[in-house]
Amino acid sequence: MNKVANYDTLDYDYSTYWKKREYEHQSEQLVLKKLFKNIKNGKWFIDIGGSYGRLLPSYYDIYSNPIIVDYSLKTLQKNYEHIRKDFPRVELIAANAYFLPFKSNTFNGGLMVRVLHHLDRPLEYFKEIYRVMSPNGIYIQEFANKAHIKAVLRALFKLDFSVFNKEPYQQPKKGNDEGAKRGAYVPFLNYHTSWIQEKLKDLGFKIGRKYGCSFLRLNIFKKLFKTRTLLFFEKIFQTAFSWVNISPSIFIKSIAEKEITEKEYSELNQILACPKCKGNLEISSTKAICTHCKKEFNKNENIWDFRI
């Protein structure tokens, strides 16, 4: 199994995935609008797996220093110009989600959407994102719901009750080789809501609001109804059914509970750290060298490449 779904393998263009998924995209924007409500004047924000900046409008006006982190260097390079044209304050960095190139207690806000299902070591990632979140930092985690209503009905029909246990579920392959060579077997994990909440809580996150998303994610609904009609009902369902876990996608808002620190950073170079050993970096315009382990990192076509 490939441990990372590497979109650079076949020069995969993630934006093509969304060309026929306007309903899903707008549904996620609706959820994020609710979760970001009443948050004002944030500073550093991290979007893990942010790719070509699809979700930038949801947080750009709230946080003064947004950063998109993605494993696909090619995607960031390809989209750099048009992203910076519309969102000049955003920084784009290529990095592995398990080894983030930032100092601890840095980010006031963060999110991961449509990425967790590709990580084969989610607990390692949760530990790393908790490390870089600042005290009282707000982190939003989206995940594919193991026990959505369609999956439950299908399981009951087969008398398969494993859908109700909390362990992550690896989806059958069925062409889920997104971002890898054809025939490769990449992680594609669905999660139980209680499992996600428990793991985040164990690390020190306080669990906040939860919303379901894309309640009407069925091809038959998209064929029968216009997107605006689907979104009308989606908005209602997100509020009315936030207490149950029947949608294919779930968003959880959490707060990093830590001791208050006095550190504040104003420049990108001040928050960067070696992703391997977390040591300080000596940074020039195109190169960063760790003062501890001596590992070198380069800036390629405006994008820092901190992947390890």
C-alpha cells in the first residue's frame, strides 16, 4: 500500500475532480461558514491538503496569515500565480502531513478537508497537528463517515454489523487509485464519528460543534434537481440533523487546550522549522538548512519543498 496518495505521480489535476461536484463544494462552504461564525481577527491559519485553494474564501478574510500545505509540489507550482492573484497573503508550502515544517504552538486556526481518508496513520497526524496549534487554536477536521445512512442500510441488508464498530474502515478498491498509478492500492479510510472525537480528545483537543455535510450526495438527486434546490435542503438538513451521523461527510470543530504561551510570530521565516527534527533553520531566499540535523530544503518556483 502506498503510504501517501501522491498526486504528482501522474501529474494529477485535483481541480478536475470538482468540475461536476458543485453541490458538494457548496455544501462544504455552508458548513465552514457555520463553523467560522463569530471568529474574528485570527493570525496564522493552516489548510492541510489545501491543493489549488478551493476553500480559501472560507477563511481568508478571517486570518491574516493563511498557509496552504500540500504534498503535491506540482499542484502548488501550477496554481501559484492565480492563487496569489486573488489571495495575495497566502503562502504555499509542500510538506508531508506527518512532518509539518513549523514550530510548535503556531497556528490560531486550521482545517483538513477531503484528506484524512488518504492517511494510513491518522493518529500520527493528529499528534502533529496538535503540536503546531496554538493554545485555544481552532481546528476543523472533516472525514468520510463510516456509518452514513446508505452504508448502514446496505450493511443491515447483508446482516453485517461491523459498520457499527468504531474501528476505521478501508473501502474496497473499486478504482480508488486517485493520485497514484493505475492499479495502486492507496489508503481510503472511512471513520466512525466517536472514534475521531475520542482520538482528538485524547490528544488535548476540546470537541466543539459537529455538522453533517452532503446529505443528498446521490447521482439520482443531482439528475432530478438543480444544484440550488439541493443546497436549499442541504442547509436545512445541516442544522436539523447536526445531532446525528447519517451524512457521508462529517465536520468536527475542536479547540487545542494547552498552557498559554506568549510567543507571537509575524513573518513566515519565524515559524518555519525542520520537519525532520524540528530544529531551527538558516534560511536564504532559495534554501533552508537545519542547524541541528543539517538537512537541506529548497524553494522551487516560489514553493518551499519541505517534504520528507
